[in-house]
Amino acid sequence: MNSVKRYFLNLHIWIIIYDNFLGVLTIPYVILPTWSGYTLGLLRHLEVSDITMNVLIVLACTNTLLSILAIFEHRFHIVCTYSWKSKWERYRHFWLGTHYMYAVLVFIPFWFLVPEQIEAKKHVFEKIPCLPPSVRSGPIFVVTEDFTYHLTSLVVFLLIGMIEFFGFMLCLVWNILQRVRSKRMSQKTYEVHVKFFIALLIQTGIPTVMLLIPLTYAWVSILYNYYDQSFTNGVIIFETLHGLCSTLVMIFIHAPYRQALFAMVFRCYMRSDEYRPQSSSSVAPTPNNPNAPDKPQP
């Protein structure tokens, strides 16, 4: 567990960045099936450009997915004992650095593909004539009218990541089973590895699904030219719950984090109980009360 802590930390840093961009700094109002809309967050009041905010959101999302992939690569590096793994160890840092570099460089052309906004807005209104006046009068920004590069770059990124993810997962499962069959791993060690592997799958799987569902809906909406603003708003709200679910899953799946949280809560409760004022009652001495203190003798 200690060896994977910094990978968990990296993952949660990107989750915090992504959720704050989505739910505080930008708060996007997205108009699908066009890649357009406007933002309501803090960065808009700081006069940050719309294309910069769009790129920052997508960049934080891709780096969150890369952090999940890095966790499984690290488990592959620690657990697996394949004969060819020594060759992989020479390039693993280059491999990870290349992925993070790709996640940055692939979005640079976004700035150069922004269309002329007056004509682009007219095309949006023609494509979606049922937009309410409150939306039409808003500061709509159109990221692009031609989705070829944008969708291709994102789909290639997701496909490569999913292939690598399932590759690491299969290597882990197959290696553990081989070591158990050859009796190079005890039953107790096997149970520990399986328990941690299942916990890792749950912890990374739930946030990944919460990220992929909105991306998949956006892709399908663009491909089939489907417009439903209420459903789009619901998908964005669903996406903002990603950080909360990730934190809760991590706390309740992994025993060390769960025990640390319960210990903190218990200490805070005990500390507040110590400083709680105690109610005291006094008993007035009466002649008929045998427990009353004796009067001092003159």
C-alpha cells in the first residue's frame, strides 16, 4: 500500500483540479450537438478566454484518466514477474511522460481551429432553432464547427488508454494465477493481492465510468445530431459528482483510509466530549437527610 500512495495522491490532485474547473472556475453551460455554450464560473469574471477554459477542462479530464492508468502500470511494475519486464522498466518513465506530453500537445491546435464567432453563432441558431431566448442572448462561444480533429484526437486517446488499461489488468491477473499454480505465492499473499486488486478496480472503475459516460453522450449527441438541453444539463451535473464519489469510494474501499477517518472523527468527538460543561447538583443539608454533611462543631 505504501508504494502506491504517491500515485493515489497524484490521482486525487487531478480529481480536485478537474472538479474545481468544472464546478467552480468555469461552470459550463453546454449546447450539444454543437460544441458551443458559455461559462458561468469565476474565470469568466477574470476575463479568461473561452477557448482557454475549454482546453483546461479537457486537459484536466485527460490527466485524471492518465493518473488512473499510471496506478495500474505501477501495480504491473511491482507485482508482475515476467521475464520481459526488465525491458519494460527501461522505458516505463518515457512511456508515462509521452502520454502526459500527448495530453498537452494534442490540444494546442484547438486555439487555431476556433471559427469566426458571428457566422458560427448563426449556424448554431440554424442548427438548433428551438433554443430559448435566454440562451440565444447569452455570451455563446463556438469552439469549432468541424469536429474532425477534436473527436479524432479524443477518441484515439481514449482507445489507446483503454487498450493499455486492459493490457495491464490482464497481465496482473495472469501473473498472479501463474505464481499461485507454481506455488511461488502463498495462499495468504494471493488473497492479499486479490483483495487489493478488487479494491483498486472499484476505486478507479467508478470514477472512470463517471468520466466516460458524459464524454460518450457528447460524442453520440454530435454524431446523431441529437439535442436535449435538460439531458445535457443532467449529464454535466452528473459529471460534477465525480470528485465526491471518488473520495467516498477511496475512503470506504481501502481499510487504512477508512480507519484513519474513523480515528479522526472519534478523536474529535472525544475532545468535544471532554470540554462539554458538566452539570453539578448540590444537596441541601436537612435534618432528615442522612447523606447530608455534618455541621461543624462550635
